[in-house]
Amino acid sequence: MLERSRKEGVRALVSVTEHCGEFERLLRLSESYPDFVMPCFGVHPIQNNGDGPRSVTMKFDFDRNVHSRSAGRQTIAFLKEQGIEKALLHNFAGRPSAALEGVKAGYFFSFPPAVTKNNQREKLIRQIPMENICLETDSPALGPNREERNVPWNIQIPCEYIARVKSLSPETVCEATAQNALRLFYKMNYKLNK
């Protein structure tokens, strides 16, 4: 999968795990592919078990990929309360007004290939500035078809969709979202430019 992703033009994978028990395996994978696999810890702040996203990610200096299903406004308020300044709200499906609160806080929002199946996201994407949008695949889930495994090189699907919604070229969206990802995942700059 990793080699095929490279052949398909994927420059780097931000690989997210939600469970501490999986993170050691992800770190080993990152050590084997240091210029390609970037580890990231996924958090569900609304399902917090006492060790909040700030303490877990600050303790290990990990980037934050935040899941906010059905709790966009609450998640953004919680992140702000915790003093978290940079976070990616992945597969964000909240209201545009909640997203704009996140934009004011400096957060980023990403959309997977499955976004093309949800007409409500058009309004959301139109309102979020390009400088706060990232691309994701969330593979193996959230692909263009439920019955098929999603793959990293499907990243062009949300890119083309966002380009259409915002009346931009796919190249413009690709460049802007790549720069956003490098701002958000600052360690990726170092690893990609070694």
C-alpha cells in the first residue's frame, strides 16, 4: 500500500491512530518510512476519559487530529477551553457557524472522498476559507463507495470536489491544501526536506 501510494504521487501520509495501544506500531512504521509516514494521534474530546487531548498530545508533542462527529460546536468550544491552538477537525460535518468559530481559533478542517456523497457539505466548504482546509482520505474508511476499500491515492477526489465547489482549479486546491498541511503538521516540513 505504501509503495503504491508513492507511485500514485502521494508525497506523505499523515497516519492517525486513536488508541495508545496502536501508537507503538505506528511509530515503528514511521521509523521504517521516515520521509513518508508521519504519525498523528487522533482524539475524541467529547468521549474524553480523563486524559484530555491537550495532555496526551502535549506530553508526546504529537499533532492533533480531532474527531467531532455530531458535536462540532462542543468540540471546538472544548479545544478552545483547553488552550489548543492548532488542530485538524477531520471529516468535519458541523454547521458552518461552528466551523467559522474554529476558523477564528486557527483550526483546520479536512474532508475525505465521501464528501462527494453529501450535498450539505457544499455550503460548509464554501464558507471555510481555503487557508483552513486540508485534504484527507481517512482510508480505509470514508471512500467514494462504501463497498470498496478507500486508498490514500483517492486524495484527488476531495481535491477535485473542493475545487468545483469553490470554483478553483484542482491545482490551486492541491497547492493550497498542501501548504496548509505543512503549516499544521510542521514536523512534516523537516521530514520531507531531509
